[in-house]
Amino acid sequence: MRLRKKGAENMIEKKTWKEFRDSGLLWFVNTILHLFGWAIAVEIEKGKTINVYPVRTKFRGFDVKTNDEGYIKVTEYLKENIDDLTKEVKDEVFNNSKSCSIFIPKNKKNIEKDKIVYLCDHRACKECGSGLYCNHTHKIEHAKNFIKIGDTYFEDEKE
């Protein structure tokens, strides 16, 4: 398995196709793929997944019953996992030293008091693994409006 960035092994947890289907996420992903004429097909025999593969399809969407079941499953999955999902996002944002991208909520009271974020200079976005330009960083060495002189960082007043 190829991982996005070095050291990401502890960032993944292998799941079964049954868990993916039962969570409603296969339905959700396929609703998006249908727009492009694609889907993920799952072959099941005696309740066990025997094969999974991408297919081209002429289907565009699902019937009402399937959609209703899908919305219910995804909503139940979110309800059961929201605390873990929120914790994982916060841990990744604040504790992953290789992360350059950071989410700033509208309600800034949600940021821990000892955390400081800066406007990102975009010089390390490829290295941090975000794959996209970020807006903020917790690393002062990648802060847009700071310069380093010796071992000291100074705010740069020109911007």
C-alpha cells in the first residue's frame, strides 16, 4: 500500500468492505461517481465480499428507497463517530509537526489558548503533504509576515 507521506502508517486503519458498505459510505461515494459515469462494484457471495472493482455505468443516481437507506446509514455513522472524527481532525491540525495547513474556526474560542497560528508563506506546502496551498500554519518558520535574524523571529511590517 502506498501512503501519501512518509510516517503516515499510524494515520490509517484498515477496514473491511462490509464496514464500508454498512456505514453507507459506498452508497455516498457511488452517488458522486455516478455523475462521471463510474461506480465501485462489489460482488458478494453468501454474505462475503469476493471482489471489488471500478466500473463504467449508465446509472445516474439511485432509487428513492436506496437513497433513503443511504442517508440514514451515513447519518447514523456520523452520529456514532462524530467525537472520534472531531478529535482526529484536531489532533492532525495541532499535533502533526509535518502539517502546514490549519483550520481556523469562525468561533476562535475553539482554539486552545496556547496555540498560535500564522498566515502561511506557501513555501512548504508540497513538503507538508497537504497537496494544496494552505492558509495558515502553526510553524513560525513558515509564517508569511515574519523574518528570522539569527535565532530570533521578527514580524515583517512591509505587509
